[in-house]
Amino acid sequence: MKSFLTILFIIQIINISAQNDVQTKYLVTYGQVWGVLKYFHPMPSEMNWDQVLLDDFQSVKECKNETAFNEIIATLIHKCGDFEYQKRNIPDSLKFKESFEWMNNEWLSASNKNAINNLIENKPNFENHYIKGTLVGNPKISNEIEYGEYKYNPAVQYLAITRYWNIINYYCPNRTIIPENWTKVYYNNLQGFVTAETYEVYYFEVRKLTTKIRDAHGFIRTKNNPTSMYKYAPFYCTNVSDGYFITHVWQDSLQSINLNKMDKVISINGVEVEDAITEIGTYLSTSNDYYLSKSTHYLRVTQDNSMIITVERNGEVISDTLITLNREEFGKRLKKNQYKDVSPPYKFLTDSISGKKYGYINMAKLERKDINWNFKRKLKKVNYLIIDSRNYPNWTVLKLSKVLLKNETTFAKFIKMDFDYPGSYKWTKSQTIGGGRKGYEGKIYVLVDYMTMSQAEYTVMAFQQHTDTKVIGGQTAGADGNISEIPLPYGIKSIFSGLGVFYPDGKPTQQVGVYRDYSVVQDKSFLIEKKDLILEKALELIRKTDQ
């Protein structure tokens, strides 16, 4: 009897799973048709197109077969009515074929496919109510309803993932390098959205979805961030080539923490540290694994009142339970112990080994006012310049380039989406840099790492146009181009890179980062001795030159 009941239970689970698969299949396809109509047909721009989806949600969810489902799709298409044909001849080279692969499913009827294809091939020209380009060309999403404060509503949450999926599908310039099949992403994440019964669960479903585009710009903004109530363990660790090491411990009178600087982190709450970082990557948007490996701040974040950390010290494995701190208290400790960088924006130095003179620029500190007559006068006297771009600059690239580059030269080109024809793009006018009277005749060494992101990567690309520049360091963040914002229900705004950025020869930067002449990453000597291997490589090259 027991085994018979077990079999019945298994059959029931299988039936529920199959039913969920059918529901998901129909909801995904409906959302894709709804999206193509929203951006290709003029009528959705003249009506509340959200409400159409909300009204259809339950009917689609309860569909029992393909005939009933295709009747709903036919009705959806019919609501948009006729349109004025405009024959399109967009070259295949300017189309993202991936944006339209979803139509190759078996359960969309031939007549519905024909109607959609007819619209795609003959899309009329009209001003879309929901999206347009900014002055520089990245998407500006507008007129999207945000639905106030969170209240569990499966239909609205279905709308959220559908809205995001379609905007990325047709308007993300990096659409072709999304690692996973985009329809499968929709399929695999949909149930998590519609069943999220609390705001916190919904929030993390959004975060999980946004990581799938593999874009370090893919963060989210919201006034209601559940993690603001999370706690922090009073330590900090850093990843170098040798592993993860403790770099700071905040002791207090309430607990004696058995952690020392340079303890090697083995696990957090029993989870190996590498696996913990991978788990963080489920909710943290990064463009590449190198950037993710450096996101050690999140290892100390928890909902719990304590955290167990296991480290290795001199061959001995040690575990300690740490009492966690609320955000306010942790912030006070952090501020109290925060390192204040009082170094100047630039300095001119003499190498202690070779005796050669060189300049050093900290791009995070350098401002346009610093690029003055005095700076230029000193720069002329040295044959070597180190530019530290392991930080975020202050829009100094144009002014500095006129000092460094004599001839105006192309350093980057962009693709922007074609807002008249979704799923296609245009090359923009290539960006130029330089054009100074004389230029810098010495050698330039640019230092980079995972902190080199967005504007910093763009700036490095400009410096690489100097005839004698070498880029040294670790893989950069791989997120360049102006950002665009997607308003989602319940006050969440999701970000993505709105322009595709390339070198003049077409070499990409998104996900891969800037081109490096020398790949150098820090090891534990950086933590023990403050030995900066990336800077040391630049000095080594200076010492080897004949100048």
C-alpha cells in the first residue's frame, strides 16, 4: 500500500510539472508575440498595451491545448488591426537574427506566424510610445507604468519579466553575446516571477534575471532595497592569484575575533569560498568571471546574526563564529577605519634602480584644471609616463588626449539600435581623440584591472592610440557605453549598456574588456608587502628601454 501511494504521489508530481511546462510555454510565447506587436505595430502605442497582457494572463495560463492558445494569439493580433505596409530592406548584416529565433517554435500556428512575419517584413514607420533614442543614441525607455508599491499580483509580475525580456531582445546592442539562449532565460525564470509572493523574493528574481545579460552595468536601482536590512560580518577579504585572504578585521569589545591579516579564506558558513562567489554571481551582474572573483564585499553580507568563517593559517585550519553588524553600525566602523587617499593627481618621480625620470597620473584624482601649463611643462621633461586607470576618471580624456596625441585619430566606434526597426542596429560616426599641437613623444604605460570599468575603459582605448602605449594589468570590467534604464513594476529600475563599443578595427570590448599588452595580476605579495606587480611591470619596462 505504501509503495502504491508513493507511485501515485510521483505521478501527481510529474503531472503538475508537465502542466507547469505547458503553462510556461504558452506564457512565454504570448509574451513574445505581445512584445513584437508592441514595437512593430503602431496600435499598441495608442492604447494601454500593458492592460491587454494583464487581461489575457489568466486565459493563457489556463490554456489546455494549442488550438485554444492560437485563438488567443489570433485575437491579440486582431486587436492591433490593419497597418500601412512599408517594405523593409534591412541588410542581414545589420540585424540581430537572434531577436527573431523565438518564432521557430512548433505550437505557434502557421497563420499566426504569417501575420507576425508580415508585420516584421513590412513594419510601418511610426513614433513608438515606449522607446526612443537619446542624443548619443542609447535607448530611452519611457511611458512604462510602475504599478506603485508591491502587492502580490502574478499578472503584473508576468508583465515585469515580459517587459524586460522584450526590451533586451530588441534594444540591447550586446544582444548577440548574451551567453544563454534568451528564450530559455525567459522560460527558466518566468515561474520564479509569477510565484514570488513577497517583494523581497520578487526583488531577487529581478536581480537573478538581470545577471543573464552578462553586463556589469546590469545593476538595479530602487528605493526599497531589501539588502539594506541585511547584516555584515566584521572582516574584509581580497582575491589575488593565490586565493582569498583576510585584509581587515574590525575587533570590538563584544567579541574576540580569531582572524588575522593574511589568513587564507577556505569557506563561509560551510560553503567553499569559490562556490560562495559563484553563488553571488547568481544575483550580481558582472561581465566576466575575473570581475566576479573580485566581488569579495558580498562574502560578508548575510541575513543572519552570525557567520561561520573557516581560514587556513600556517597550515592549520581554524573556524570562528562572527557576530554580524547592522548596516549602520558597520558603516560607522568602515568610516572610522577607512583609508584616506591624500596623494596628488600626478607626480614626477625618479626610479630608484635605473635613475630614469617618469610621470605618474592617478586618473581618479586628475581633473581638467590639473592639465595646465605647469603639468605640460613638467611632462616635456620626462620620457616615460605611467597612467593608472585602475579607478574611475573625471572626464579628462579629451583634454589629456590633446596633450598626449598630436594627430587627431579614431579610437572607438559604436553601434546604436535602430529605433525605427527593432532588432537591428546602425554604426555611428567613429569617435576621434587628440589633435594637440605637439603631442607627447615619450612612452606611455597604462595600468588596468577589474576596477577599470565603463568610462575608464573608454579612456584607456583613447590612450592606446598613442604610437608607443603599452597596457598592463588584469582583465577589465568589460562594460562600456552609455547606460539605459528599464522601469519595472514596483519601483525597480534595471540598467544595461545602451551602446555597443568597439575598437576602430571592430574588436569588441563588452565582456572581454580592453586589449592588454601584458597580462599581470596581483599575488599575495601585494597584500603583505604592498608590492604592486602591475606597477612593477611598468617600471621594469622603463628600466629596459634605451632612452
